[in-house]
Amino acid sequence: MNTNRLRRFAEDVERDIEQTLERWHFAANAEGLLWIQPADRILQFSELAFVTKRLIRASRLASVRLIELDLSGVTIIGAPITSTILLLNELHRRLSPRCRISEPLYRQRPASEGLDAGAIRLARCG
């Protein structure tokens, strides 16, 4: 990799880290609990997908015994509700029983738009 490409890569990584730290609250303890919560009450689906991917990677570390993704009070936008449910259920499948997910708010949609958000329940981890 040439110097310019390496510099751009390093800048991209630094920007991703800064954005993640600005948009999410993190806490960890010596017992291996990793707690994470969005900083805002409205969360883009793409942001959730980005963090979900990283949580799956973090779960491979022996020091991480439990991951708690706190989405209580958060509304996820930018994708159909079913996509959000599928993503969170995939996280559950990959990390179970080492994860807990607090269920996000689902915005109710008129029946004319199809799926009723109130009818969906997330499979609980842990």
C-alpha cells in the first residue's frame, strides 16, 4: 500500500471511530460486561447495522462475557420494521446467550402501509 493510500485509510478509520464515539455511549467493566446505547433517541438503521457488525466482532474476544445493547426509548428509522427485527434477531442468533437487547420503539403505521409494528416482538437475548 503506498503512503497516500495508507494515510487515507488511517484518516477513514479515525473518522469512523470519532463518529461512533459521538453517536454511542459505551461502558465496560472488569467482569466482561459491554454496555452500549445510542446517544440520540432517533437512530438510522445503517448506524445500527454498522454497530451490530462491530458487536459481533467484539463478541469473539474472550474478555467480553455479556453484551447489552440498550435500545429502550430509541426509534429506528431508514428501513422497514421487518429489516430492523431481522438484524436484531441475527445479532441474537450470533451472540446468544451472551447478549441482551432492550427493545426499541416501533412507530405505528396505518394499516394501509402494511405491517402493524405493534404486532412484532423481538426475540429476547439472555
